[in-house]
Amino acid sequence: MDIGTTGVHVYDRQTLQHYQNRPNNTINDELRETLCGFGLLRQPAPQIRPRLKPAAERGGTGSGARDYRSARTTRRESKDCCVFVFTETWLSDRVPDAAIQLDGLASFRADRDSALCAYRPLVRRSKPVLKPVRTWPSGAISALQDCFEHTDWQMFREAATYSTTTDLEEYTSSVTSYIGKCIDDVTVSRTITTRPKQRPWMTAEVRALLKARDSAFKEGDKAALRKARAKLSRAIREAKRAHGQSIHSHFRDSGDTRRMWQGIQAITNYRTTPPACDSDASLPDALNHFYARFETQNSVAARKTTPPPDDQVLCLTAADVRKTLRRVNPREAAGPDNIPGRELRECADQLTDVFTDIFNISLSSATVPTCLKATTIIPVPKKSSLSCLNDYRHVALTPIIMKCFKRLVMRHIKTLLPPSLEMVVDFRRTRRDHSPLHIDGSTVEIVKSTKFLGVHLAEDLTWSLNTSTITKKAQQRLYFLRRLRKAHLPPPILSTFYRGTIESILSSCITRKSLQRVGRTNEKIISVFLLTVTDIYTTRCICKANSIVEIQT
């Protein structure tokens, strides 16, 4: 009907149903334009169906329920509402807010706010993260070893020697700078792009095919779109198959526990997301004053103690330095000198002589070079909500060379220390308190239990403490075995994981009912018969005895 002179027509539910049920359902042009203006008629779809856009971008062609879902998932304000009003018709700007206004409550028109209804995927909302990495091409290690093998290290000491004194600071900094320069020459720096919600099986080939499919879709080429979709489906299947085989390869060797745990992290999608630090520029200065607050109260000036003339200075051998360099973890983070652990481990034979010389000069002069004492402090938040500076955990990245030097000195100090723990085993009926021992004027602490070679020993010589500790550790690893079972891994891989992570723990103790109960739980998870703890113990003892006999013969 006509409302005044505005020319606005209002159609109720019965009128619309009348048009729908007419035998000759034809609508004249004037009525069609009016209904299209209200968004009640759909436009004919083309041959290739376009992607649906949010309701706000389609000019009101969205239902109230759909707008409610998009609003509820994209805005937090809608979760705090007490009443939601849904309408059966398509709303337009001509419908006043007073039509759905409730007394004492505020109304919010989600279909009219494009910022609320327009859904943006996480890939578009979050920017890709660029991470610079250093890659080692094939032959880089051999080239680096050859470079260090033909380097005259004595030249660096002669350049830092003035008359009869060697400048340790200049000597150490020139050697470390030369090593870093050689590493930069043989390695390649790359930038890795990490996207949010990136699938683990996503490869560069699949990503290129996705772009080809989208371009064919936008151009409207039906034949090209069909071919692009077929190629994309085949590439995704191959990528998923290759990713599955790479995960299976982590569990082929039961002795490589590192690769096993890497496979567990890949299956469980374990990702550590530490909270981000504050971007305030004054944060480093505030943390510096906070960490050094104890030094400000110290008014005693530091002074160097002169050793007595007859004191014997520690002298490190080349064999000890080489052994320490070979034990460096290649995955350990480098310090300010940017010398990775992999390079020190692989080139231990070539770098042993120069570092032995530097360490011995440092010990004889009782001075540590400044370049080895430099540390990069990284504040890591302890929790998500930060309230004070104490909520930061400072992680210090020192040079790996300094860590090797510290291990060598610490090993020498430990050999000179007396035993610091004492466990008293007393089976007498009348027990009494035992006085502690005194070694070189120091009191030895009396403990009720201790750990020796991985075994917990109690003062009553029972296995209860050791068995309970091992059972607790084995029960914790059953979670990962269940996750592998949930991922539908075959029984051989589950058995390999069991032997490498759980059976090795159970075999380190004598037979107990609690340990056998853990074995039965593993049988139910894997659905494969497993040896009992008694059989495992007997088999291990026989194998060990045979190996001892072979060594003696």
C-alpha cells in the first residue's frame, strides 16, 4: 500500500505469499524493481559461481542468523548482550530502529555495520612473519675445515704481542672475528616466511598452484579452472603423502630419541607461543637497572688478587680442549660473536691449538677477554599478563667458546672438592642420631636418599622410591603413545616408540607390580603382545653377560 506521498510501498507476509502462490507467477517490471530495491529478489547466477561476500558488502542480502554468527565470532561486544532480536525479513536502511527498540535496552544493528559483519580470515588479518636464517650448503663444512687447516694461527698472536706481553683482548677478538668472517663466506643467509595457520604439508609447489587456481577463477576461464583444480588436488595428495612419510621416518630408529620427540611434536602440533614483550623503548634501561639493583648496594671496589709465587697455575691440554669442543651441542644458540656450535664441533681438530693457547694465557694472567664476557640478555615473559619487571625471565646468551672454557675449569674444580653428601644405612634395633662427618673443616650433609647412576637409593635400601619415580616417568610418556595411536600410526611404529621411550625406563629397575601394570597398559594401546618386565630384565642381563664374555676373550 502507499504511505502518504513518500512513494514507499510496504509488503506484509500475506502479500508476499500471495505473489508466490499465484498460478501465473509473473511480476511486472515496476514491482520487480521495488522488490530488488529491498533485497528480496536474487540476481541470476553466472556460469561460474562467484565467491560469497559478507552481508554488508552484498547490500543487505544476508539473513539475521548469518549476521549473528559473523558478529558473534568477530566481535566480543555481541557476547555481552542479553537479548538478541532476529527478524524473518531482509532489513534495509528504511526500517527505523524504533521498530525493534526494547525499553531499557540498547539495540545494535549488526547488518548495517560493515566493520562488524565483514569477516576477514586470519591469514589476511595477520601479517606473515619474516625470519632470517643461515643455511649450510653442501660442502660448506669441508671448505671451512680446509680454510682453518691452512690458517697460520701464530700470526694472530704475533700481531697482538708487544715486546714480551701478549694483548689477550686483541688476540681473542682478532681470532673470533676471523672465524666469523670465514663462516659468513661459506654459509648462505635466507629469509623464511611463516604464515598464520600454515599447514605442515604446505609446499611452494602447492602454494603456486593455489595462486594459479585463484587467477583462473577470477578470469572466468572454465576449462583453465578445471585443470587448475585437478593439478591442485594431485599436488595436495602428494604433499600430504610426503609429510606422512617424513613423520613415519622419525620412528624407524628406536635409539634416536631426538627424532622421536620431533615426530611427537609434529603429530600433536606442539608450538610454543611465548607472549610478546613490551615494545617500549625504555624497557631495556628499566630491566638493566632492575637486574643490577644488587650491585648498586655494593660499595666495595673489585680488586684482583695476586696469586702467591709458589702457586701452580692450571694448564689445559689440547686433548681436553678438543674433547670439550667435540661435545658442543650443534643446536645451541650462539652468543654475540655469532659463532655457532655446529662450526666449533665440526672444526674441533683445526681450532684446538689456537683456543688452547688463548685459554692458557687467560689462566696465567687471571684475565678473561671482554669479547668472551659479552652477553646478550633476552627478556622472556613468564606469563601472559605482565604486571612488573619481575615477570620477565632474563635469558643470557654467552659465547659458546666461553661456555667451553667454563666447563674445562669447572671440571678441574670438581676434582678437588670433597664429597658433600652422606647417607647413613643403619639396621640396628635401637637407632640413634649420627654426628656428621667433617672433611677439611667442612661438615658433610646427611641425606635420607640419593641418586647414583640413575638409581634412587634410600637409607633403608628398599626399591620403593626408585620404583615410584620410574613409574611416574613412564606414566607421563603414555600420553604421547595414546596420541600416536589416535593418529592411526601402524603397530610397528608404536612398538618402536614404546621400546625407545618407555621400555628403556622400565628396564632400569627390578620387577614390580606397578611396572608390570604400565606394560599391560601399553599392550592395550598398541594392541601388540609385549614382553613382561621379567622377560626384559632377563634378556638384558643375558645380552650384557655375553658382551662381557666377548670382551674378555
